[in-house]
Amino acid sequence: MSKWRDEKKRYKQYKARKGQLSAGYKEAIDAVERYAFSFGPATGGSVVLMLEDLVEIFEQGMKDGTPVREIVGDDAVQFAETFLENYPANPWAAKEQQRLAHAINHAAEMRDDR
């Protein structure tokens, strides 16, 4: 089986697993997934692995009766950032972060000649 087909199969399995979550867990995983797609890994294999790990966290939480807030904590962005540290950085996001920092540094050095 080709790598692409394997990834596609695993992604479909992830979607099926996610579909088995109760409403609150599903809404939470959708939110983290959306964030992860913007700031997480960029390659297919890394994305699928990340999604599999993510659904496992929420499946286990649901199984144990752990409330969503307890899984994610008070700072959802911090949860997502900590989770994403386990996966290769998206080179696009890193490039944009550097671009932002450079633009702000440049702007801060400019004189205001109105």
C-alpha cells in the first residue's frame, strides 16, 4: 500500500473515532484540530499521527469521565501549544512568526516623520 493511501486510511479511521465522541468532546477536539491545522505540522504523516494522538486523549477522557475543561485546562491555547510541541513545526508558521517579528522590529526603529 502506498504511503498516501495509508495516510488516507488512517485519516478516515481518525474521523470515525472522532465521530464516536460525545458532543462536548467532539466540539473540543474540533476546536483543537482547527488550531492545529493552522499552527501544527505540515506533512501528511505528521498530521495523521498528531490527529490520532489527539483523538486518543479525548477518547480516554470520555472513557474516564474526565470533563473537557479538566482535559484542556483553563488555557486552551496553552493546551494546544503544549500538545503541538510533540510534532514537527509547520515551516510556514515559523516563517510567518519570523516575518512578524522582523516587521515589528523594523517598525519600532522607524522615525515618525509626519
